[in-house]
Amino acid sequence: MEEIKAKIIIELLGKPKEHIEETMNKVLDELKERKNIEILNEETSEAKELEKFFSIFSELEIKCVDISTLLGICFDFMPSSVEILDPDKLSFESKNMDNLLNDLLAKLHQQSMVVRNLHAENVLMKQKLGGK
């Protein structure tokens, strides 16, 4: 596998302002501790008020040892945007693609299970409260 240079944007929304600033710092610290990744450039916005919440984002240029590392970052940090800067073309063995797709599917199934469980809990609470 080949190194990948990418630009990612991580966004947070919440309140109070100090909380999202502190959380963004923790997210960036955790990202910096990751193996197989190098942060080449980092810019973090000032937290801005949006109606009742605050918004903050960080734009990072990173270098990952391979596509699996970049996908791991996507799974764990859920950036709002990913742009692969280099290389222009990616090539890898089908076995590696199988692994990446299976990791993606496992994550999607996990999220689906969480949503179904929350829905079931919501239905039960509504029944207990006399709702529909």
C-alpha cells in the first residue's frame, strides 16, 4: 500500500462554547497520538455561535501510511469532508478491498443496531407514558 496525503475537516456543534473548544482539543490530541499518521498542517476556527449552539471546525492536512489508516480515521473521527490530495490514483489488491468493505459493513451494521435499539426504547417509553 502507498502513503496517502489528505485534507480532512472535523466539525463539532454543541454548548457551552468552552466545552466544544475543549472537546476539539481532545479530538486533535487523540488524532496526533495515532500511529501511521502525520499531521502536516492544522487550522482550527474560532468557536462561533449559531442560534442556541456553538460551532467549531478544524481543517487538517494529514499523511497516512495507507488507505486503511485513512478509513480508520473516517470511522473513528467522522470528518465532515475528506479530500485525497495525493496520489491521484490508488491501487490495491482485492483482498485489501475486501477487508475495507467488510470493515465498512461492520460499522454500518453496528450503527443500524444502535438505531434499532434506540427506536425500540423510544416506542416502549412512549407506551409507558400513554403515547402512541
